[in-house]
Amino acid sequence: NREWGFESLRPCHSTQLRYEKRKMAGTLEPTKPGTLESMKQWPQITRDYIDDLKLEMRRVTWPTRQQVQATTAVVILTVFAFSAYFKVVDEVISRTVTRLQSTLSK
């Protein structure tokens, strides 16, 4: 019972659902936590992870080549704009400190 949020119609993590289904079907035997039991479950856990990964990768909306080029251009231009801005700020601060030093040292 959830008190907040929403129930996703397409949950990303179906491993818990598979675990619960196997548990309800009786195919998952109750085990005590231990090294041997975790080693026995490792192949199934790995398969479940890879299956979930494949399922999630099918759901990804990949950007088009034009979108990638456009966003890359924006990033490059933004980097140059910020570097120019910081260069100007650095020059102003440097000149101010130099003038202040020369004024105070007289």
C-alpha cells in the first residue's frame, strides 16, 4: 500500500516482480543467507539482470544524428562563451589587484 507517488505502468525493475512470481509459483526455495546459496543464485540473478538490461535498452529513445550534432554544437559554443567570460573577469580582477598593489606600495 503506497501512501505517496504513483504506480508506474511500465516499471523498469521487473526483477522483484520475477522474484515474487517464482516465489508464488513455488519454484523459488527459501534459502538461508550464505555464500553457497548466493553462489547458486548468481547465474539466475545474472540472467535476470541481462534480461532487464535488454528490455530497458529497447525502451530507450535514442537521439537522431542531427540532435546529437546540434547539442554538441551548443556545448562547444557554451564552453567557448564561458571561457571568454572568465578570461575577461580574470583580466579585470588582475588589473584591479595590480593597480591596488601599485597604489598601496607608493
